[in-house]
Amino acid sequence: MADEDETNEDMNVNLLIENRTNIIEALSYDPSKAFDEARAKRVLSREDYNKLEDSYPRLGPWIKDDDPQRDPRREELRVHEAEIILQDLADEDLLFFVKIEKSSLSKGLRKAFPNLCDAVKEAQLLPKCTLKDFEEFKRNKSNNRVNIILDLIMEEGAESFRSFCEILLHDERMKVPMLKSINKLKRDEMKKELRVWGKAQEELKEELLKNFRIIRDYNVTLGGCMRLEDRFVEPVIVKSEPEIESQEHEMMKPSREYNLKKTNEDRVSMEDLFKQNESWVKHVTKVLMFGSPGIGKSMLCKKLVVDWAEDDEKIKNKFDFVILLKCRNLNRISNETTLKKILLNEYPSLKEVVDDLMENASRVLLVLDALDEMKHPLDFDNVCKSPQEANKVGSIIAGLLQDALLRHGTLLVTTRLVGLQWLQHVCYDPRSTCKVEIVGFSHEKTEEFFQKLYGNEDKAKQVLQHVSENEVLSSLCFNPVFCWITATCLGRYFDSHEGSTRDPVPKTMTELFSLYLHLHLEHHGGKSITSSPDLLLSLCRLAFHGVKERKILFSDEDLKSDGITSIPPAFLSEVFLKTEVESVCHYEFFHLTVQEFFAALFFLLPECEECVDEVFVKSNNRDDDRFRIVQQFLSGLFADKQRDTLGRHFEFSTKPKEEIHSWLQEHKQKDLNCFHCVFELQDVEFTKTMMEDVKLERLTHNMTSPLDCTVVVYALQTANKPVNSWRVKLGSTDRAQRMKILAPAFPLCERLGFNGQSIGVEGLEILMKSLVSKPNRLKELWLMGCQLGPKSGPILRELSNINNLEVLNLSRNPIGDEGLEGLMEGLKSKTNLRILWLMMCSLSTKSGSILRELNNIIKLEELHLSSNPIGDEGLEVLMGVLKSQPKLQSLWLRGCNLSTKSGPILRELKNINNLEFLDLSSNPIGDEGLDGLMEGLKSQTKLQTLALYGCNLSTKSGPVLRDLKNILNLEKLDVRGNDPSLDHFINK
């Protein structure tokens, strides 16, 4: 009987435990009628007692007369039972259990938060967090602080969270909320709820793997597929603030080298996209990812969801659910809808959990891929705030972007640059927002891509060697889609009989895309296209209208309006892609540049009746770059090689040729794209005609990419015409790379300037190699402020091979005595050198002995040594050298650290008979030094200008200066910065 009573008591106690909140409420209103007092006290914590006593004073005597501590034996049994439940709980169920109970746990642990932080730190459950991080945690007063800890521990994995639960169960200050939550696991309702969550997650994974794990392989027969993992190469991702105004075509952007160099410190891996910026902030909740078409945004999204679905630890521990929505699929929705319907329409597996997911989106990742492809305008004036609210698609997406929907969830948005203008109204919290740009493949990633594509290392090396030697192809290959097109064409080229010396490897963009089209027409059923001229014409017309309207997605109605009724399946899978969702079709060209190629082809088909003026004459607006690549393709398609390649499949018209050539001639002085067109054309005679009166400096002033350099060099080399003067502008990026590209044109120049271009020693070496590699015309070389240092000396020795050099300016380069020594070696045989500028070159007193080599330069007219502290010692040697310079007319020695003792040395100026200009400013020679100078200059009959600014001269020098001015009949005598009365005295 006693056992039965004890059993009943245990049952009653368990019942009271499960309904503890109700007991507290009942006691608050009427303690005498609530429950049996003794049993009630077993389940009330000290915190509950204190709360009741503070709120209801009449309970005070009852509480104080009783011991609120629970039976220790029963407490141990409950903890032990909870530990067994935790051990038996599967990892997935544990994380879902935490998701369900997070709110209760957070509320129960809030007051013990400092103790919670100490316990987590001591157990090393967050190894990435430092002591400083934990101190920040403990000072955090937000209501969300416990959730932050819970989320971070869950990201470490189920086992870490299991250990965390064990810690709570054995801590008197934190065990009660943990016991309460774990006790719910006994209930059938909780077990059923966990099964529902687990089933939904597994079914979602199956859907994602079915949709995205297998991709089409365009390198095999029609319909061939392969695993995403076998083809995917992670592109370079960098933190970047998007420039909404910058919408350059990828062919016009700075090179891969610039994109990678400038962002080395800001690179982000896929696994770090959602990494918290600050340890005390929840993980990143919004990622904005932008990039050019074909750069790899959609492929990365697919890889992300496939990794999660395949239980990749790097992302699995961060998110319980990952959902991918393609924005183009939202275009089929014409009526008002709800977020719930959108999610269930794409992923029916979420039916049982979608309401809870939308209410509590913690650890949910929603990917919105290709926002720029959505036709619905974003409506930020009518933001949807409820997942159950019917609204326009634009309002719902605006609600997601503004955090009005799926609050506490994580959102990843991808878009082309053109789509960024839609996001100007979104407010971003910099602490929880990550803005990144995909800049494409590095050289290493390009190699990895080629090797994965070919599955043959030798073949990959062969093709990569050709790509690396061709700036156009190399620039293309930073973009994954271009990389695929290049790899496909060149791979088949090197495999076929076409790879003979009679058929050179493609080197222009038009050659590559012509080969691309030829291969598909040849090997993938293209005859059905070419045998129907109207079909090819319609496809090209569609491409042109799309470029004109900045449109890359086409509907069935678009196809019909351009006369396309059917397209052979082979062509659809290779060049023109079809996507079908619920019987709604979208079409697009394989890449924007493929579309631009077909748009250009449109005007060369005999059946085309439209005028090419649309592409050239009407696109003169500098900000309108829609047709720039089309212009290049149109020009390139007139080349013999392209016409031979594609002429096997269809006829060409030559009608627009004269009009295009005329336009290029007319605009060549102001539009560098004209020379991109000339490069694509590869017509030697026409190139020579284009270069006859071109103003090179004006044309090249705005070179923005290595490709610009490539086309300029092609034009210069092809014309093989001497260049009178060229002040090279390398821009702020890729200077060494651009120097390498431009180098073949340097020997054509008589005057070559790089002033202010930080070419460094690497650039100088490139320059010297190009000048000595073949006969050059160089007479003047300007290298002021080019960041040349002491190590440039050995390279400057190569100046000995530039026979006609007359002018050399190396000012503002800290070459020092070491660099000067190499320079003098290079100049000692330069008998024609007239002008040498070495201002601010960090020369010391020891430089005098090195400058003795100037004895061999007998035609020197100007020597500029200002701002070099050569001192009196260096001056003494220099004066000995200048005796042998009968033609020296101008000498700058401003700021050379000359003292009052320089007077006797300056007397030696009497040996320089043709001196017309002398600057000794900013040297404290004083009155004593001036006396020596007077002796050296009084026999100078040709001196016109004497600058003595800031030479520490007093009124005593007045008579000397007046006599000097009168004797020499000076046109200008500058004595500013000395005694103020001197000027008046001289002109008295």
C-alpha cells in the first residue's frame, strides 16, 4: 500500500512539475484552494517563492514557514533521467528541440547570463571566442543575448550543444529551465513535432538534390549530365561596396589581376559568407552578392544548397533549413499571392512546418537568386509584413529585403550590377550585413576549371599556355562562362585537324565566338538551323532586340513576335537555353556576350533589312554602352577568317562594311572602342589608314583595361609608324601588366613619358627590355616620380644601348648613390645627351665622385640636381666635372645643403662660359658664400637668371648683388626669402 501511495505521489509531483506555471498562477489568486500545500512546495523554485512573496504579501508567512528546497534524491533522479533522454536523442532531433524550446530556454536563463557565459568559456564550447569576446558577452544587456550564445553553440554542432545541456543540468542556477524543457520530450506531442520537423528537413534535402545536384554538361552529347561537384570551381569572392552607377560590360572592366590584387585582404570564402562580423552579434543575417553575368552567382547558390543537403558540416551546423528561390520563376505569378504560397509552390515538403518557419525563421537561410531577372518592380512603399498576407510579388520581396518578413532568418540575394538600383531603398545594418562581389576565377582557379573540364592535365596545360599568351583570351577566362566557351573551343581546336599552321589558333574575341558557333553548327544538329535562313534571321533579330532593350530573358511571346516558332533541341541545349516551370517557359542565350554575337550576326545576313545605323550612329552617347561589344563583333565578322569559318554554314552580306569603316574613321579620335573594332577586324591596310592622323595621347588618355592596351599596341605595331610623342597613362591599376602589353610599341616612340606613373623597378625592367630588344627611335625619356629606388641601378645600365637618347628625366625617384652609379654606367657613352634631370633623387655627398662620369657627356645643356643634399663636398667634385661641359646653359642646385664654405668652390663657375640660368635657392651660403659666387660669375656674359631665394643673405650683400646685377645685365635676380631690404637695395 505504501508503494502505491508513493507511486501516486510521484505521479502527482510530475503532474505539478508539468503544470508549474499554472500552480504559481493558482497560488497567486487563492493559495488555500490551489493544490495540496506540501506537494506544491516541492515544485516551486526559490525564484518562484521570491516572486510570489514580492507580488502577494499575504503569502509571506506561508512561504517563510516552509523550506523551499526540493528532495535531493528526487532532484538527482530527475537530472539522471534528463541525461538519458539527451543521450538517446538524435542529433537532428536535438537541434530541432532547441529550435522549438529556444524561447523558453532563453527566458529561463536570462538572469543567470553571466554564469552561463562563464560556464561556456570554462567548457571551451566556443573555441573561436577569446576572453575579450566573453567579457563583451557578459556586458551585453539585450533581450537577445541568450539566443546569441545558443546560436553560436549550435553552429559548433549537435555534440557541443549536448555538452552544453549537460552543463546546465548540473548547475544549480541554470538547471530548472533545462529540466523543464527536457521534460517535454516525454510527451507524445513533442515526439510527434520532432518527427514532423525531421521529415520536412529530409524531404527538402531530397528536393534540393533532385533539382540542383545534377547539372547539364555542355561538353558531351545532347542531354548529358554530371554532378555539380565534379564541375564546380569556387570563384574568388571579396567584400565590396557596390557602385550602382558602374555597370560596365565584363569585357571593359579592369583585369583579373587588378580585381585580385586589390582585394587580397578582403577575400571571403563560401563558408565565411555568414560569419558574424563581431562575436557578440548574431551571425550575418543578410548577404548581398553581386557580379557580372556568367561570373558564377547562380552556380555558387546551387553549390551552397547542395552542400547543405549533403550534410556538409560547414553549412549544416549554421542552418536547419536552406531554401533557394529563383527570381525568374516568380515572373509567372501575375496575381496577388502570399509568401507562404510562394514557398510551398517551390517546396511542397515544407507544408507541415512552413507556418512555424515563417514565424521563427532562426537558422533558416533563404536564397533569392538573380534579383535582376525578376520583372515585378520592388514596392518599398507597400512592404508586405505578414507571410499570410496576400500582396504583390514586388511587395513580398521588398518585405524580405526590409526584414519585415522572415525576421531573425538569413537572406542571401544575388544580382547583376544592373539590379543594384532596386536595392537603394534597403536599410542595411553594417554589423549583420555582408556585401560581396564575385570577381571570377584567379589563375589557379582557371587551371582547376580546365583540368576538371578536360580530365586531362596535359591537354589543360596545352590550352592554358595559349590562353596565357593571349591577352584577349586571358581576360575572358576570369569569367566562368567565358572560361567554358574558351576551353570548349580551344579543346576541340587542338584535338582536330584544324590545329595546323595554316589555321592559326583564335586570338580575337570574334574568332573565338565564330569557332564556338561553328562547332555547335557542325557537331550538334545545326544544319536544321542553317537550312532555314528565316529561323537563323529570327534568332539573330531576337538577340539584337534584346541587346537594344537590355533584355536577357525571353518568353514564348517574345519568340513569336520575332518569328521564332521552333528551335532544334540541340541548339536549345548549347546556345539558346530553355527553362520551364509549371508550363511557363523562359529562354536566354548561354551568356550575354553570346547574345551580342548573334545580334551582330543579324546585320550580316542577306535577309536583314534593318540599318546598321542603329548600332553605330545612334549609340554615340558615352554612357550608353549597350552596343560596344556588338560593334566589335560586327567589325570582326568582316575578317576573312571568320567569313571562311561561318561561310560553310550560311551566306554573308557585305552591305554594312563601308558604312562601318566610315564611322570608325570619323570617331577614332574620341572613342577608343574604334580600335577594339580595328583589332577584331585584323585588316592591316585598314589599320594603317586608321593610324594616319590619329592623336595618340588623346586617344589613350582614358585606357581603363589591359584590353585597351592590347588594341592600341596592335594598331601601333601594324601601322609601324613612328610616334612623335606619347605620354603613357597606365591608370591606377595593373601597371606592370599594362607595361608588358604596351612594351612592343615603345621602340616606335621618339619621346616617351611615364611621369607620375608608379611603374617601379618591375616596370622599368619591362621598359628597358623592350627598348633594347630591337632598334628604337627614342630621343627623350621622362620617368619623373615613377617610384624607382636604389635597385634600379643595374637596369639603368641598359641605357647604354639607347643610342639616340638626348633627354632623360629621373626626378623624384629615390635612386640614391647606388642607383646613380648604375645610371652613370649607362650614360657614360651617351655623347648626344643634352638634358639630365635628377631632382630629389636622394643623392648624398658621396655622389660627387660618381658624377665624374659626366665628363664623357660633352653636349650637356641642362643639369638639374636640386633637392639632393650633396653638400660642399659633392659640389667640389661637381665643379671639376662641369669644367668639361662647354655647352652647359642651365644648372639647378636648389636645396643641395651648400654652406658658407661653398664660396671658394663656387668661384669655379668662371670656367662655365655659356651659363644662362643658375638656381642656388634654399642653400644657406650667406654673405661669405655670395662673395665666392660673385667671383665665379662676374665673367659670365650670357647669364640671364640667377635665383638666390632663401640663401640667408643679409643687408651686407646688397652692394655685391647690385654690382652683380649691373655687371651681368641680369634679366631676373630672385633674392626673396632673405633680408627684406635687399630687394629695395638692389633696385635703388
